[in-house]
Amino acid sequence: MEREEKIQRLAERMKVTPEEAARALDETGGDLLDAALLLERGRRAEERVVHSHSTAAAAAQLPVPAETAGEEASTEAKAKEIAMAILSGLVNHPILNGVELTHHGKRLTTIPGAILLLLLVVRFWVAPVLFLVGLMVGWHFTWVGPQWNNDCLNTAWGWLEEKVALWREKMQNEKPHG
């Protein structure tokens, strides 16, 4: 992924200017995930964007932990935040929370959380295969909804997408044996 593409993606996801995204990217040596975390830590709690689709959704929104400038959230805390966002989304708003699929900037569909849960219960192998195939063909997944539009969740998923994209590029550039 080229620097300009990283800047655009970071600015879009973190809702900052391209200049702020470029500065964060430079400070982290070009690492997209670290830059996103740096930008997130730089925000004050009242500046964080909270998305909700109804007053019930806003009431059910999990509180975003306020972090101080010198304090980093542990990996365990981030994993807990992600797990709680997913579970809360399935319990509180299984239809409003979902996964949006895009390809080359064009929205393909949004799969509601209730459908994902149903797939996991009835045909448990379908959802992981869907995500894996999607990652391999270059689909972009964004967790959306009152609880699932979680910066930590989307940042972690974005990191996974970036690693798969790098692997795909490496496989395409390697020459076959013989």
C-alpha cells in the first residue's frame, strides 16, 4: 500500500484531515495501525465520534474509555472492548449492527449481525469462509451500527485486511518455480 493510499485511508477512517493523518503516519514510521492508535489517543473523550441510529441505540452504547496521553490501553483491554462491542451489538441491535462489504470503494451489501449469528449457529463454517474468501479477493469489511462502529474493532479488522493485502501482493509478485 502506497503512502498516499495509507494517508487517505487513515484520514477517512479516523475522521481527521489528510495532514493530520500524514503527520501520524510519519511519527509511526509508516505503520498504519500505530498511526490510527496515535490519532485515537490524541483525541479527548468529548471529541470522539459516537454513531447511533436511535435513542435506544445511544442509550445502549458502551462507554468509550478515556485515555490519558501517557497511558496506553493494554492488548487485553482492547480485546475485551472488541468482544463486548460484538456481544452488545448482537444482544441490543442484531439488525442495526452488521458488516458492510465494499470492493474498490463500491458498497456491495451490509450483512446484519442477526444473519451472521444465524450462519454461525446453523452453518458455522459459512461465516468464516465468507470472511476469508472476501479478504482474499480484496473485499473491505467495515463493522457498522450503534455498537459495532467501534474504532478499536475496525482498526483491528483494518490491520488484518492490510496484512492479507500484503500477503496477496507478495503471492502475485512471486514467480512460479520452473
